[in-house]
Amino acid sequence: MNEKYTADGYFPEEIKRAFEALEHGNAKIAAIRSAIEAADASDDTPFRIYFRLELCRESCFYGDCMDMMVIFPQVLAIADRYPDTPATCYEPGYLDAMDHVLWVYKWILEECCNFYQVPMADCLKFFEDFRRRSLAYGYNLRPYYYYLYLFYEKIDPVKSREAFHMFEQIPRDDNCDCRACERNTIIDFYLQQGQMERAKELSAEIENFDLTCGHDKKEAWLRLKRHYMQHYLGRREFEEAETYCHILERQRMKDTEFQRWDDFLYCYAYLNMGKALRIYKAHWKEWLEERHPSTIFSVNRNITCFFKKLQQERKQATIKLSLDPAFPLYEESGQYSIASLYRFYYKRAREVAERFDERNGSHYYCNQLTEVLS
Amino acid sequence: MGREMRGRRMKDYRFQVNLGGMIEILSDHLYSSPDVYIRELLQNGVDAITGRMIREKEEKEAGRQASEIAGRIVLEIEEGRQLIFSDNGQGLTEEEIHQFLAIIGESSKRNPADGRIRTDYIGRFGIGLLSCFMVSDHIRMLTRSAGKEAPVLEWQGRPDGTYTIRRMEQEQVGKGDMAFGTQVILSAKPGREDYFTEKVIRRLLTYYGMLLPFPILVRVHGKEEQINPIYLPWDGRETNKQELMLFGQMMFEEQFMDCVPLRSESGNVSGVAYIIKYPVLPSAKGSHRIYLKNMLLTEKGDNLIPDWAVFTKCIINATDLRPTASREGFYVDEVLESARDAIEDALIDYIAGIAEDEREVFDHFFHIHKLTLMSLALAAPKLFGILVDYCEFETTRGLQTGYDLRTCAEPLVYAPTEAKYKQLSQLFFAQDKMLINVSYVHSLELLMRLGQLYGLEVHPVDDWSVEDLMEDLTPDDQDDSFAFQKAANRILKAYDCRAELKYFSPYNQPTFYLMDEKILLKRQIEASRSQADSMFFQMLDAFTAEIPGDTAAVLYFNYNNPLVKKLTEREAEADLKILVEILYVQALQIGGFTLHNNELGMLNRNILTLMERGLSDE
């Protein structure tokens, strides 16, 4: 049950056990914050860092990354102030606290491109800082180029490809993502390049579970399926995409990367409108409350496509939906104009697209929005 | 390839193997503990007996005479010094010794026709005997091949990889029905004497060999005792529950609440799941007895027993699942997955069955294992409807079950975090409104599914629900308190907070602080900014800029509270500032919010000021 740490003493092990028992989500994040407060109050530097990194993990893999982006600067500051801090007993495999911080730094680099609020100059500063720290720590630059490739994917295809080729040439070391994760990224690269044969060849080991990630044997395999799904959705090959949607839908993984309900919505908008509508009704509220900018864009883009298709297929101009007053266009009657819903979501997608393009100095997002609606 | 190598003919080379080193690796690193030497001896013994029986059966089918001597295994113990392990299996010829004992990886269990390992045997890989080097520096083996006038051969192996073979004219492997077969003689190496005591050997025999189909006899000072029952209590006979329960009690040395027979055609898996009588944490590692062909393989049920079945201890025997090389687990393949599904279904059917037909048993079962069953309710849709009625939720009306919630008329409002629940529960309680705490493990998901299943209104507590618990001031009270509200707003602006006056219960609560997610985020960003390197300032400021400018927390002043009423009559803003700030910080503390340094400092300063005034008034 929800055990509390004793007010009479500070027991980080008990605190950790208590928050680990919670479901992923806001409750767990709140409990981890309490853990951070307790560690801060006791001036327990290893756990001050460790609990913050746990918050980063929870936010990154089971949340919207916002908490991670906010708290990471604190972690780095504490680790810099106390550079000799050892890792806790819960961090096997890390040489010390800074080693773990460097690992999590990679997630920040990955998310830079997904948060338009991070100015381009700052993104580049973070990359440069990570590069300097990696070399100082004795690590090579394979992860640096790996994340640089991901960063430039939607910004500058030329720089992205250059970074990818640099990444490929440097051998692996202990700060690299696991082989399965790297393989998935490489597969995605070839899918995007249109090299299907090469992608399939590289997929075999993951398909056969010879290459797996972490504790869950299925994680890398599901990630592979997600890449293929998004590849086919990008090409508007919905029947192909549906196979993968079906696989991902049935999983009970809590990781946000597999909760692709907006992608399923987009796919079923073309194949099974009834199912698409059910998905919209089940998820409209969480989509409204989304804080992750890149997800806000993709979600609103997909919902826009859905309503566009609905408009085309439906004879009536309105639809009955049970939304609540939290919805900005809330109607007491429950009858909504499809055209109004389309415009509402388009506007949301467009606003975010423009912010991304402004930050990136490109037209990628606006072009993508125009393309999917054409 | 170097220039000098190009174009030259290629020569074949053989890998060189340091046999002593290999034996060390296999015996000290492949196996998890020296305990397994007994398991390996048992395995070889059982396989040898099985081999003899197969051969005898083939002889009979071919019309030739064959003995029908029952298989037996005898362990003669010289306490702390020596163990003689005898079986009356098929024994080995000299050729077989060279072939199977000298070549690591050459298994005697291969079918000569196709080289494949027969499924009748437990062992597969031809490395089991090496485990004896963990407890002994020297293995001496006497063997006589069964069914012929074969000589007694002695094989002696040493860990450096050397061995000898010789004929023993004067020796015997045993008498009567033990006159053929194999005797393995081990002497304790220094530090391993414990493994040659009756107590330890009995323990290991019971642990590994309880289900073996041949009698295992322990002989000490001439006295012999059989330690195993030689049959599976659940197999091929009418299932007697009492007998099964007693068997489980003997195996696990504890009493159980109930037992569930298990069977899967896939993998040829059968056994019993025993329901534990005490609560077990969902994260607890299971302790089972998983047997392969009647020999204990592992205590871990990882791949075979469902993760949620932590309330069971299972005894399972499989004949057609593939063990790993260390023989301490199974390969994950379709056969194993199918067997697991069958076990899962049996347990789910059991729970559904007792829920329907044995209410008292089910109530007791749920009471003990509720946390695990909450997890199971989510994992097994078939059971959700049954289990959720029993699941308990903390509410402002005390503990309510799923049944209570689904039959109550009002919407189900929940606080997503412990802090929010703590903050709001007083208000809700005072108003006799129900608020549900879903910060407990599984609670939120259970509640949402309950809502979906029964078409109930389920939603998180929002600001507007909180304001519903408060009443607006009458026009006269609004007029009277107008100046105070304006002053309070000026004072609280520095803390991103605004003041509101309302009537609410309980009357003795002077204030209530409400902070939404946006303000919480703003405070978190401020905290980060105060500690971070300047490299992150622009990013953090950009996040803050996205939060609407008019976002503010609200400090509600309770006009029902006598202290607040007096406060509204104060005019001097300097005095008001002190009192409002104290109430503000107090409200933060009651609500469980983290205080920033300036807030704590402010509280200290104001309390000291009041104390000074109080003391100077005297």
C-alpha cells in the first residue's frame, strides 16, 4: 500500500520501495518529488541526485518529459557541485553519480528537438556541453553523433545524414544506448531512406528476439513495430500500417512511446471510421491536456485528418459526442459541428507547427501538416 | 591479410583446449552451487536405469529374454568423508567410458541411429559428472555393464583432465539386484565435508529427487531408508485433495489454504498450485518446485508460472519442455508459452469458481491476497467483474469497495495524488461529498475500468468541483470584506496567488490553498532556475513564458471562521501583511506543498515580529 517514510527518520530505501509500488503517472511523480524533498532535507547527495534521475526516468518514459526538462538542470548543478558523489546501490553499472547523469543527459538531447521552447542556440550548447563532458569522462562520441542525427532529423536532412554516418563509424562504449535501441534507430534510418530491403535485413535479429532491450523481451520488438507502423502511415499505406497498429494496440505497456492512440486514430480514419471514433471518444481529454510539444503537433495533426475524413464520409454536418466543459468548444447539447472541430484541431496543430519551424529555421512541420491534409 | 599470407595454401588447425581449465569453468561457473552434484548423480543414475529398462524392453519385444529387475539408487554415506552413489542401471563398457566420460559434450543419451538425444532421458549434454569436482578432487567410478557377463571397470578422473581405466577382477559394484550398474565413489575435498553429511545429503535428495520414479535409499551404518514415495500424487490416479494438501505441506514445510490441480497437454506438464495462507507482496519472488522428468530443475517459476500468481507455491512436473544448458530453467518457446497459458487458465478458473460456488473461501482468499488480486483484476478481464467488487478504495467516507462505488448514485470524483487528496479531503468530508484517493497502487486503473464497465461518471477533482464545495458571500458580507480582499490580493501577488473569500466547512479551517498544475509547474521551474547553470535559463524562462500570465493559485479565506472575520476588520495594511503571509504559509504547509526559501524566511520573520509586538505590549 502507499507507505510513507517515517517522520522520525530518513530511510531512502523505504522511500524508494514506496514510490516503486505506485502506478506510473502523476501519483508516482508526486511520490518521487516527496522522495527528492526528503533527500534534500537530509542533505543526502547521492540520493538527491538519484531520486531526481528517477523523476527524469518516470517523466521521460511514462510521462510527457516536461518534468524531466525542468528538473535535469538541478541534477547537473548538484552533480557538478559534488563531482565525486558515488552512485547509490540502486545504480549498478554506473561508475558514479556523474556517470548516471551523463546517461540521462542523452534523453535531454533527444528531447531538445521535441520542445520548441528550447532555443536552437541552447540546443547546440547542450550538445556541445555533452560532447565536452563525454570526452572528459573518457567516453567516445558515438552517442553524441547518434543524438545529433536524431536532433537534425526534422530540421536539416543533410546534417542529419552526416551525423548518422559519423555515429556508425565510432565503436560502441559503455555510454551508448543498448544494441537493440541503436539497431532500431538504424532500421528507422533505412526506412526513411526508402531502403526497405536493408531495413528488413537489420530487423531479423529483433524479430527473432535475438536482440532485446532491458528486462522486457518485447520492448525492442514493439519499438520495431512502431517504426514500421509510422513508416507506412507516413506513406499513407494504411492497410500495411494496420497490421502494426493491431499489434501495438493490444500491448499493455505503460511506456508513452507505445501509447500511439493518435496514430491508430489516423490509420482507422481511413479503414474503420467506427473504430476511429471510439478511439477519439476515449482519448480526446488526454490529448487536450498533452504538454509535450512534438506530441501536441502529431496528435492534433492526426485528429485534424480524422475530422477531415469524417467530414467526407458523413452525411450530417454534426456529430454527437459526450465531451465535458473542459473542452473549449463544449456544447451542452452534445452536438458538434464537424467543420468546427476540424478547424479547432487544425489551428492547434498549425500553431505548434509554426513555432517549431520558427525555432528550427525550416518549413518541415507546416509542410507536413499541409501534406497530410492534401 | 598480410602480404606474406596472400596466395598461400590454407592449413587446417584444431582448437587447443585446456581441459583442466574447461573442467574448472564448467564445474565452478556453469552451476550455481555445489548442491547440484547430488542432482547430477541422481540424473545420471535415473538415466542409467531408464537406459537399462529401454534396452530390456527392446529385448523383450525382439523375443529375447530380459531381466525385470526394478531400478534402485543407493547412497551410502560415511559421515563427513565419503559418499558411494550406486545405481543398477545399464552401466558402461570400456568403449563407452572412453566415449562418454572422456569427451565433454558427448552425451550417452543420444540415439545411435540419428545422433539426437532421446527424450526419455533427463540429462542431455554430457557434462553432469563434472559437477562432482566441486566437492571432490577425485572421482572414482566402478561400473559393470548390465545384461552381459561384463567385467567390472574402474574409471578414475581428476580435475586436471587426466583419467585412468582398469579392469577390477576382485571388485564388485554391488550384490543381488545391484550387481550391475555404476558406483560413483567420492571423497570430500577440504572445505566441502558438509556435503558428505547425512543431514545435507538427505536435504538435497529430498529437494531434487522427491518425485523420482525409482526408490532412493540412504544407507548409514548399515541402516537403509527410502526417502521418496516414487509416484506423483496427482498423476494417473483419482485426485484426493487431502492427500495433495499433505503432500504440499511436506514439500514446502508449511500449510496451505487450498490447492489447484494443473495440467497442460503442451509440454506434458502436470502438478499442483498451493494457495498461500498469508499475504505476499506482488513483487515477491515465487518459490516453486519445477521438475523436469521428475527431477527438480528450478525453484523459479519465471517463465512457466504467471507473474501475478505470487499467492501460490507450485509443484510442477514437465516432460516435454526444453531445459537450458545449466539445467536451471527452460528455453522460452511456443510449447512453454502454451503450457504457461494452460496454468494461467487453471488458476483463473479456480478463482472464478470459488467466487461463484464457495463464497466463504473466496472472501477469505481475497482478504489475504487483495493487493495481488487487484493486479490480477487488471490482467485478467474474465476476473475483473468478480474481483473489482471486492477491491477497496480509500474515500472521505471511509473504505469503500468497488461494489459500494458502482452502486452509489453520485459521480466518482478522485484525487490523483496523495497530496491532492490530503489537501481536499477535509473540505469534501465536511460537505459530506465523496472523494476517492487513487494514489494507491492500481487504484486509478481499477476505478477507470469500473466506470467503463458500469457506465459510471468518473473524473478527477477539478477546480470547479472544489469551488462547488464553497458558497459565495452574501452581498452584505462582500461589501464588508471588500477592502480586505483588495489588500490581500496586493499582498499575495508576489507569490503568484490571489485571495478569495467564501463560506466553507469546516468552520475552524481559516484558509484553503488551491494550486493547479500550471502553478505547480511554475514553482518547480523557479526552484530549478535558482539552482541551475545559466545555460538552462533561457529554456526555463521559455517554459515559464508559456504559462498564462493570469495563472495564479488561490488562497480561499473562510468567512465562517472567526479569525478570518476579525482579520477582515483590520485596516492597517502592515499588520494585515504579517497575518495574511502567516496564513498563506500555513495553508501551504497544511496542503503539503514544498516551501521555497523565501516563504520559510517570511514565516520566521513574521512570527518573530508578532512575538516582539506581543512582548512589547506587555
